[in-house]
Amino acid sequence: MNPEGKLKNLPIIHLTLVMGLVMFLGLSWILNKDKKLILDWNHPLVLVLLAVSSGGVTAAFLVPMGIVASSLKKLARNKQGNAGTLADLLIGAHIARMAMFEGPALFGLLVFFLHANLAGLYLALILIALMAALFPFPGKSLEKWQSLEERYQLIVQEGQGV
């Protein structure tokens, strides 16, 4: 099975996640245009947002790698790894990573929406920019899949899945 068929939907999923945030950002901006905008980094919700964002960004880079590593070992142990399952694993890891950016970004937009606090908007924009920077271009996704396939084969050969 060729993984390209499964991986072709990943950019669409990614854009959908980002566009939902961009639409809410636009709505929040429109609804706050007549309010006095503030920049208060000491607001309690902004402090919570900073903690959640830091945790989300850290988790976004650690958790998907852990999921992939443990899943590869399990697939190797059961000899179930094929192009489709590895593509699904790659897609799942990418969606999990984007969700860990999306949650804090949405929280930042809510802080901006509810309190007209630009700190929430700025943090949300940073997270949205990170999501945009991690866009899964088709060629890059295929390279990641090939790397995953090589790692899977190596685990099977070394018997580490046991």
C-alpha cells in the first residue's frame, strides 16, 4: 500500500485546524474593535495562559515522539507495521501535536475576546505561527513516512519490539 493516498489529506486537516483559529481571531477582533484594548501581562488569565502555552508547546514536541516510539515497538512486536498503519501513526502524531498548539491558542483568543487584552492575542498569534510553520507539505510528509518506515524496519531487525 502506498502511503501517499493517506498522507494527501494531512494538509487539509492541518489547514482546517489553523483556519478555525484564524476565523475566531477575526471574529474576536471585529467584536473588540470598539473596546479599549489593553496589554496586561499580569492579568491572572494571562499568567495561566503563559503556563498552559509553555506546557502545550513542550508537550507538542515530546508527546507525539513518545506516541510514535511506543507504537512502533508495539507494531514491530506484533509484526503489524505496513505502509497504511505507519501513515496512520504519522497522521495521528501530527494531529496530536497541532491539538497541543490549538488548545492554548484558543485560550489566548478567549482571553482577548473576553477582556480585550492584547497579551492573549499576541500569545495566540505566536502559537498560530508555530502551527503554520509546521505545515505538512506533501513531500516532507512522505520523507517523514520513509524515515518512520526505516525506523520500523530497524526495530524489527533488532528485535526491540519484543
